[in-house]
Amino acid sequence: MSENPTQGRDIIMNSLNHLHSVYERNSMCYFLQLLIESKRDEIIQVFSQGEMKIRNEVVNIMKAIDPSQSSRYDAILENTGR
């Protein structure tokens, strides 16, 4: 992330797509819930910058996976500085 933030976000986005697939197969997966709970703030921070298209995709995925916290993911879209 420190050397190439765009590439880092792309890699994380790929992982989020995989997590979304897991969620679609088993929405009650304990591991997924634990992972999202522990990484939620980091995901919001990482994707509060970068390309708006990617940010929108992340928000949609996270709101699907973690609907009880959907309002927190709006913070990703609020930062328009970059």
C-alpha cells in the first residue's frame, strides 16, 4: 500500500469480491463475520481515497455483506479530495 496505493486497493478489492462470493453461499459464516468486524475500519480508511468507481463497488459489496453497518460505509463516498 505504501509504494503503490492503487495496486494495493485493487488487490483488496479482489479479496472483497471473493468474500462477497462466500457471503452469497453462506451468509451466516462465522469466519466472514469475524473478518468483517475486525477489518471494517481499515476497509473504510483504505477506500476513502482512490477512484470513485472502485469506491462505489466497495460500498455496494460491504453494504451487502455487512448491512447492519451500511451507514458507516457511506464515509467511503464522502471524501471527494482524491
